Amino acid sequence: MTIDKTTFQFLKDLRKNNNRDWFAEHKNTYEQARANAKAVFAEVLEKLEMHDEIEKSKMMRIYRDVRFSKDKTPYKAHFSNSYSRLGASLRGGYFLQVRPGESFLAGGFWEPNKDDLFRLRKEIEQDASEIRGILKDNEFQKHFGDSFYSFSELKTAPRGFDKDHKDVDLLRKKGFIAMKKFTDKEVLSKDFTDNVNESFLALRPFFNLFSDILTTNLNGESIL
């Protein structure tokens, strides 16, 4: 299954004509593009489930919530899908966005709850060498380079942590995400879902470690 050029064209046209009248006139084209993207996301899910346990797959709605945004355009000029890992034992999730010129995948922990974030920070404070090792692993670097980041970070160490800690760059993060961008040519290729799956598979050591951290205490004892 591949992303059709017509799907890309619809998204390009929507970006230029992001209003309700135009959208209504092209509703059939939207439905076809959405069906194409949904089928591609479903194929990615099938591949993911061959090596991970996915609790929920959700295609995001194209309609924007503009109530608290300065941008009042009513539609997202992209298709995206999230894949949540299984429950309390397997944490984190995957994300895939298809948008001309701005397609990407991501995986990790977007906004860990307060307790999870504190537990991760305590692990980093105690010993971040295993986390550092995964981030520098050849397979991780091949797919993600140094694109390990947080959507928001503290300006200094969180309260209760040493601001001069050698791993303060990790302590400052409010989330832990790896991201990979795709060119339009890569998205439209017949190998797109395979390439997405290979990148998601490269995240498994990262997920495995963080899941282990979040299901144990600092002594390594299970809390489940």
C-alpha cells in the first residue's frame, strides 16, 4: 500500500484553500484521500504488530480545534495516526504524519504524567549511561541521528535535582521523543511502510529500557 499522488495533491490544494466552502466542494476528493491514508496507516499497524503489542491505533480527525488558537483555519493539511503501546507494562507510543514537505514519524513519551516523569528523572540522576548508550547505538543513529528531544524543556534542572548534574540536558526534558523526517519522494515510494516499520523497530531498545524503568523502582524491583 502506498500514498497516492492524488492524496498529496489534495493536501497541497487544501493548504492553499483552507476554508469550509472549498472543502465542501471537494468532499469526495477528501474521502478518497482519507481512505488511502487510512489504508497506509493500517498497513503500518500490521507491520508494527509483528514485533510490538499495540493497544490502540487512532487516525486523527482533519478538523482543527480553533477555540484557543490564533490560527482559525478549520482543517489540518495533513493526515496522521497514533499507535499506543500496551497498557501498564509497555509504555509510550508511535506517531506518523503525512504532509507534503513535512512528513515525519516519531516515537517515545510525549507528555509523561507527573509520577512517570519523576521516575525517569530519578533514573537519569542515578545513572544515565544505559540511556546514553541506546541513543548512540548505530541503529538508532542510522534512523534518528541526534533528534532526541522534548516538545518543551525546563531552563534549568527540575526542583530537587542538581543544576550542575552531568546529565542535566536529559533532566530538563518534559518528554522523550525521537523523530525522523521523510522527503515527499520517500513518502510516495512503494517502500514507505517498510521504511516506517524499520524506523519504529529501531526504537525498540529505547522503549524496552524506558518500559523497564517505569515498571520498577530504583532497586530494579517490579511495581506492577
